[in-house]
Amino acid sequence: MYTWIWRHLPGGRPGKIAGSLLLVVAVSALLLFVVFPWLDPHLPFNQITVR
């Protein structure tokens, strides 16, 4: 998979490095600001039960 991404990024080595860093930042931001907040209420870790 990483080889496929590397081959399809435009530019030489500096362009591919910049593109891959931008791709990592974009995926991380998507996970941090969209996926994890949506998933948080569905996880059982924040349920407090008092007996």
C-alpha cells in the first residue's frame, strides 16, 4: 500500500516527502476532529456505575 501511494504522489523525492507528510497530517486531523469525537459516545469506557 505504501509503495502504491509513493508511486502515485507527484514530483521528485522532495515533493513526495512533502506530499506524504501532508497526507499523514490530513488523515490525523480527520481522525482527531471527526472520527474520534463521533466514536467517543459509543465506547463503554466513560460509563460510571454506582452500586
